[in-house]
Amino acid sequence: MQPVPNGFTCWDKIVIKEGNITVQQLLDMLPKIHHGCTFSSLFFDHPAPASDEENKEQGVWFSFPVTQSQKDNNEKNIPRTLIEIYEEYYGPLPEKRKYIIVGGSIEKDGETVVVPTIQVNVRP
């Protein structure tokens, strides 16, 4: 897999400072702010509780949903805010935490790529 940008380190981050955005806003924003990269799937970078295997498998959004649960998640989640979805999966975001880390599969020009950590600042 190709890194984008070439030569980034583990200390680099993509920081999105727009606040508590929706999934659709995040999908629209990434190509504009990071070299034309797009999500093909989107997950929170947070381990699911062991008792919650269903949510662990579903993710937040998929560009090509295959299973019915993926299709249902896309329809349900696309207009929702990241905090709303995060809290549904994992409970309240700690009060002092101002960001959510997101991940997933990311593409550029149809090829899967690796990018720095994506941090969405959801609180001022």
C-alpha cells in the first residue's frame, strides 16, 4: 500500500476541526483536505465491548455495502453526527475528550492507501 503523503510518520495526523460533523460531511471533507483520498469504509478507532460483537462487525459506513446490516447502517448513519453514533456504540464520550479517532479503508485513484491517523475534533 502506498502512503499518502509519501514519508509521513506515526506522529503525523489529519486533524479535522469543524466540530461534531455528520458522516456525510466527513465523507465529503476528506478528499478536499487530504490529497483526494476517500473512505471506502469508516470505523471508529475504538475497541468494541466484548459483549457487543454485532456492532464490532458493522462499522459506521461502507462505500459498497454487502450485507443487509451494512446497508441499514449506511442509511441510518449517513445523516447522523459522529458523537451520536460513537455514543450509541460505546457510551458517552468522556467530558474532557474533545476528539474522536476514525479509521477504515481509504483509497486514492482507486487504490487502497495508508494515511496518518484521522482525528475529528468534535468539541471546542
